[in-house]
Amino acid sequence: MIDLQLTVDKVLQRWPKTFSVFMKHKTKCVGCFMQQFCTLKDVAETYQLSAEKLIDELNNVSNEGNNQRSIR
């Protein structure tokens, strides 16, 4: 489960498909040298995003692979 205390780097390493959420919101997080230090809370504050919406979107994308596997 993804929460606000995780860094961008940890989220992208564990759930690579979440990069699409960062791109959708036009953040510069993917590939940024600060991604190993910035938490998702930092991202929400910096880009003036709803923290709850960001977490929901990241969790939805990260769970897509799990849902597809369980269907098979």
C-alpha cells in the first residue's frame, strides 16, 4: 500500500507503472535526482495536488497488475 511517507524513488522501484501518475500531473519527479529524498507528501505540496487524490491514483495503478493476475 502506498502512503504519503514513501519516497518517489521507492514508489517507482516497487511499482514502475506509477510513473504514469506523475506524468499525468506534469510533475518532474520521474528521473529527478531528488526522487530518492522527496516523499509523496512533498510532491503533493510542491505541485499543489490533493494528497488524497495522488495516493488514490498511485494505489489504483499499483494494484492494476495484482488485479490482472488474480483474474487469470
